[in-house]
Amino acid sequence: MIQGTFDDVGHIFFEINLIGADGLNLSMEAMLDTGFTGLLAISNQDLDALQWAYIGEEEMITASGENTFDRYSGKIYIDGEEYEIPVYAGDEITEVLIGSAWLKILPLVVNYQAGILTLGD
């Protein structure tokens, strides 16, 4: 189980580890975006250090309309497990995002009043 944090406006953040192709482990703060139905989205700039394998392009519907994103195969370490996952990258992405697909894998517990925020068992 990983502990999360809330920012001043209520965004939800979790500390995750991205694993580069060379085994480099990068700890990053990722925002949970329930409107994003994938697992992970990052900026092209953040992607450069990871050297993940390029898969191709994919059209996705976002809040700003339909956009094309590059798709990569990446590795992430979250809640004590390593996952190989599809990762979406683009210049338009300003935060590291984890999407609602994680909620199919890991339980999310949120209680704003009590300050409780966890992802995982």
C-alpha cells in the first residue's frame, strides 16, 4: 500500500517509481487523473531519460478533444510490484499522470476529512 497526498485544491498525488531501460529507478510524484483511462502518461521530456521502447502512435480523446500520443512500453514499480505497462507520452502532458485503469488493479481508499489516501492492499 502506498500513501498519497492531497494538494491545496484536492488533487491526489502518489509517489511512484519509473524504471528505465537501463535499470535506472526514478522516483516521481504522479497525479491520479480519473478522466485518463490508461495507466501512465508522461511528458516527452520526462520520457527521454527512461529510454523505453517505442510502440507507435495512438489516438485518444482528452478534455481538449482528440489527440495523437506516442505509446511506449515502460516499467513502473508501485505498491511493492513491478509492472510492464503501456505508457502515453506527449508534449501536452504537464504532470506525470496515473489513470483510472489502476483502480481495476489496486484498491483506492480516500477520506478527505480524515486525511486518509492509500492505493493498494
